[in-house]
Amino acid sequence: MSTTNRTDYLVIVLYALLMVRVGFYVLRFNRGAAEYFRGGSRIPWLVAGLSCFMSGFSAWTFTGAAGVAYRSGIAAIGLYIGNALSFLLGYFIFAERWRRSRITTVMEYLAGRFNLATHQVFSWSTIVFQLFTSASTLFGLSLFVSAACGFPVTWTIVGAGALIVFYCVLGGLWAVVVTDFLQASILMPFCLVLVVMSLLRVGGVGGFVHALPEDMKTIHWSGEFGWFYLASWTIMVSFGYNTSAMAQRYFSVDDERSARKIALLCSVLFFAGAFIWFIPPMAMRVVYPVLPSLRAALPKPSEAAYAVASLTLLPHGLIGVMLAAMFSATMANLSAQFNLKSAILTKDMYQALLRKAAGDRELLVVGWITTFLIGGATTVIAVMMAHRGHRGRTAQQVRWGHPVLRVCREQRAIRATPALPVVLATVRQTEKFTAEKMRRG
């Protein structure tokens, strides 16, 4: 098994410089808050769709979920097929309704549908919840990179956090979606290459299926990652994937048809990703029944399966691409959350409570400041997690006991919880709300 070298580090540096260049490039698109927070509703649906897809997962896919694939086989594929079904629900129900609402943030809907008190309660609770879940995401990324490269965890957190904050402050939602588009262009081809290399290593598709232990090819009705668990997961992510940052992508395109295309694209990509992402760690179960140790320990040894596959099968340079792909998955997730929380602070708190008559330019400046503060706070919390040694205790690894509750250990469950009433109310009331908003002008 190889280790990283200077060639791989150079690839990572070039990737970081590309993200910085994007931030400067899209700065010209932001003339006001409408462009900064929803792209002026003129982002191409393909770009918005790939951004929505990239925002739907993080490095946990390549650590925690890869560990599930290494231990339990096709159950991991079932989890991400559940994600695909959630976006399919968005295609048929939620996407066009969110676009029809003509709002900037999900929380803005609550003010029109319910009242100011409900609007503020959900706005503040969302900010608090997501600060900690975003910090746990950043901490999880640092553990992965530390395991693969031997970098100090704290400095990895600071470097990744600073890079994301930089291009998010400069470019707003435009920077988020353009970088996500580029990151998807890096991630998916790399993952396909690793799938091919993994299958060749174990004798092709036939050899792969034959060599897998029988329990990895079976899903039971009960127990960890059984059918009941997968059904619970699908129901849970159906809420998370149809609100929050995902809904923001529906606001950003020109019409309802484009919004539905976003949801359909995400559904197709998640279905494909369910196989592309988890064949390599499953193949490593054949190659390494006991995984070799990396330079830094992950919470569970099996969570290193994807990194081990990359270090075993790829030449130098492509190992650097693997690490850049891990960065891209988490950076897409975090940048979406930074922009979303900044929009809530700017539109739903600053404008709603302090400056109702604030102009578009003023809100843009406030958006810059709140994005910086949100990103900085997230980075500081992640550093505190690292210093307190909370390995294995991030939101992705919390154990809840009963399968219906234990499914919430993946951080998107926490992000989804404050938004459940928003989803249900959207289905019933969007047409009424939109008509009233248009009547008021």
C-alpha cells in the first residue's frame, strides 16, 4: 500500500488555488442580496443540480458509510438508494412548489405561512443546530485527511475552514454552485476510475460477487442496517433532502421546470453513486479481510476502507486527486450550509428585526459579514472538538439505541429536524401563500 508524497500534496494545493480563483471570478455576479443568496434566479439548472448533489453528502460517505460497506456490504448501497428516492419525491412534489414560492430562504416561508414568532424560533434553532453539525463535518474531514496524510488535525481544520470561508464570502451562492460544479467534475470521474481498478483487482464483476462473504450480499429484516433500518433512513432523509440548502437550489433557477430537473438529476446521480462509491470498500473486504493501519486512527478501522482502496490501487498524483475529492465532498456540504445560515441571519433576522427597509446593497454587505462569522465560528468549534479529543463522537457516530432513532447518527438527520413542519406545510400551502404574496405585490 502506498503513502502520500509531494506529487499528491501538489495536487491538493492546485485544487485549493482553483477554489480561490473561482471566488474571485464569480465576485462580479453579486450586485445585491438576491444574487448573493439565490443567484438572482438565473443559475443554469445543470450547475444548480450538480451543486445540490454535492451538497447532499460529505466526507462521511467515504469514511463512515464506506465502513458500513466494508462491514455490511450492500446495506450501504441501500442507504444511498434511499437518498435517491428522497430526491425523486422532490421531483414529483417539492421542487416546483419551492420554486413557486418566490422566496430567498426556507425560513422566510414561515413568516408568511404562520407568524413572526414561529419564523424566529425556527431561524435561531436552525442556526444553533447547524453550527455544531457543520463543525462535526469539518472535524470528520480533518480526521480522514489526517489518517491518509499524517497532517495535524487542527491545522487541517483551520486550512479547510479558511478556504471555504474565503470563496463563500467573496462569491455567495454563485461561488458555492460553481465550485460544486467543478468539484463534481473532479469527484465522479475519480470514483469511476477507482471502481474499475477495484473490480480488476478482485477478478472482475463475477469474481467480486463470488468472493464477497455471504452476509455482505444479504439484507435482513431487522438488526443493524436491516430493511426496517433502511426504510427508517429513507423516511428521515426525505425531509432533509427537500428543505434547507436543497430548497435554496430550487430558488436559484429560472422556473419550476428547471427546479424539477434539479431533483431528477440528483436522484439519478445518487442512485449511480450508491454503487460507484461503495464497490471499492466492499472490494477491500476481499483484498484485506483485516485492513492495514493508516498513519492516524479513525474512530473505527473499517472507516479507512476507501482511503486504503485509493492508497492500494492508485498511483501518486491520483492519490492526491482522491484527497481533493474528499475535500470537495465536504467543502460542497459546508459551503452550502454557510451560505444558507448567512441568508437566514441576513434576511430572517437582520432585515426582519432590525432594518426592515434595508436596501439590496446593504443586505449584501451584511451577507459578507455573516458568512465570515458563521464560517469562523464553525471552524473554532471544530478546533475545540479536535483539542478535546472527541474522536468517534461527532454527530455521525452518536448512537441512539432503537433503529428508528439510531438512524439519526448521520448529521443530515439533525439538520432536517427543525425543518419538518416546513416540509409538510409546503406541500399543503405553497399555492395559497404564493397567491397572497403576488396579491400584495
